[in-house]
Amino acid sequence: MKRQRTASLLLAVLLLTGCAAESDAFGKAAVPAETQQAAASAVAGEQQEAHFSAAQTEAQARPMSEEEILAAYERAAEVYAWFEDSPLPTGEESVTLDGRIYRRVEYPGIEDMEDLRTYLRGSFSQEVTDRLLETGGEQPLYRNVNGALYAGPVGRSRDEERGEVWARVEQTGETSYVVNVTADLLDWESNVVGVECGAIPYELVEDRWVFTDFRILG
């Protein structure tokens, strides 16, 4: 497709200037030097564009290191917790909606619901993002009020003591990985009474590396 586009562009440049071309000794239309230069520049531009596009695609699809994936997992876990037990920080400004108190979110870079959605899409697929934003159902955890983002109380809490968590990366395809997570389960005296395991998929979706499913263990 790129080669056809380049050839078409070159032909168009030559045809548009053909009427003004001077005749040479053999009766053929001689293409002026400036026209040849313009055509060459157009071709070079197309080739450069194709090179950049290929380089970008290659960079996006390159294998991810275990360190990169584990760092992405840590960030995603922090963001996911905003919808479980560690909501975004809020200020004193509050409103009451549907019998629920909401406080204005105070977090750099997140001013409204669209900012929150964009932030989530940096770690999660569209499906996971939509699921998180639906937290609370008819009384959503986060909602826009007069163009600003407000947060309600979280629906669950955790014990202060958490079990130790281990994570290991496994490649499952050319553009897919799994973060295998194991977490200790603790009793009320912080004794380990078992373990919980989960596999968190990390995939290249629409040119972006995201988690296509997620949950926090432990």
C-alpha cells in the first residue's frame, strides 16, 4: 500500500507539471529540475514516514522485560485499590447525592471523570476500565459534580496486616504475558493460614500494553 501511494504521488507531481515542460531535441517533454526535486522529496517523505511507522510498531510489539511488567503490575495494583480499600484522596468540600456523601477528589492530574478514565486506560483494557467505573452501581464510587470529580465511601475494607505477596512473570505468546501472583492468607493474629493464587493477563491491545483482567490478592 505504501509503495502504491508513493508511485501515485510521484505520477501526480509529474503530470501536474507536464503541461509546462519544455520539449527536448527528441520531441519529448523534459521535466524541469525543480519538478524532479519536488518528486524526489515527496518519495523521500513517504519512505521516511513508512520507516517511522514500522519503527513505532516494532517498538510497541517488542518483548517486555520482567522488570517492566512487574513495575506495570505494581502501578496497576495501586490504581485498582482506588476502587477497593484505598480511594483517591479527597478534600473537605462535599456534597450529598442519593443519600451518600461525596467529597471532592484532590489528586494531581485527575480533575474529572474523563481524567480518571484516561488514567485507568494507562494500565487496563477498556473492559476492565468500564467495570471499575461502574463500581457502586446506582450509587457509583466516583462521579462528576459540576465538572469536578467526587468520591464516595469505599464499600470494603482490609485488615491493616497483609500477607506477603510474590509475583512471577510468564510469557504466554508473542504479545501476551501472565503475572502469576501468590499471596499469604493471614488470620486475626497475623499467622499464615494458607495462600491465594491468581494469574493476571498482560497483553498488547490496540498498540498498548494493558492488563485485560485484574484483581488484588491477599
